[in-house]
Amino acid sequence: MTITERAAYIKGLAEGLGIDDSTKEGKVLNALISAFDDLALTVADLEAEVDELTEEVDAIDEDLGSLEEDYYDLDDEDDGCTCGCEDEAEDDSDEDLYEVCCPTCGDVVCIDSTMLQEGQTTCPNCGELLEFDLEDEDDGQGVGQEEKDQ
């Protein structure tokens, strides 16, 4: 039973009982029943609007998913790397690839763990030297810091 059906049932029950509007209690009960009826109609309208909005959001989500697939040219088999280095990685499927954004030209460069360990590479787009300092991540953390504190 929906809320509007329950409100209609209570309203019919009150009319069937013959609640007298001339008494104080009758006026209060009829006012409460009327307010409950109005609330039930408002809730029903809100539920309908929420259902409509949910359908629209689902449609927008599907459209956005299609646009993302078209724009980013993603397949289910892609590893998520957007820089186009998937072809290079086919030979070394066990090797991790990392995306780095060149601060000069903004191009996204894929690097592997070997390049990362070397600490530098050049941007293929602008020739800028990109340097990686992995030691900064370990400073002040872990066991080494505890030994310094003691």
C-alpha cells in the first residue's frame, strides 16, 4: 500500500466514522487527516521526480561513458595508460609503466622501472630533461627516521 493509498484509507475511515467538525477534537482530527493527505501527495510527487531524475542521470552516465570510450579510445584490455606506450610494453608485459607529465610542454610520458631507477629521461616531445629523485620519498619515514630519533 502506497502512502497516498494509506492517506485515502484514513480519510475514508474518518468520514465513515462520522467525525463531527463541530467539536474541538473533530476539528483537530480532520485537520490532521487533511495535513496527512497533503503530505502524502507531496511525497508521491517527490518520489516521481526522483525516479525521473534517476533515469536522466543514468542516461547521462551512459552518454558520458560512451564519450570517454570515444575520446580516450579505451578498450577493456587497456592498462589505463593514456600516453600511447601500450605497443612498447607488449614485449615486456611484466614490467610496470608509469606516467609522468612534462612540466615544460605538458606531454604525458610513459617510463618503465629501468628509466625510473636511472633517475632521468628526456621528454620525446620537447627534449626537456626529466629527473626522478626517489630518495625524497624515503626521507623522514620508516626505520631510518626512528634510528635518527634515538
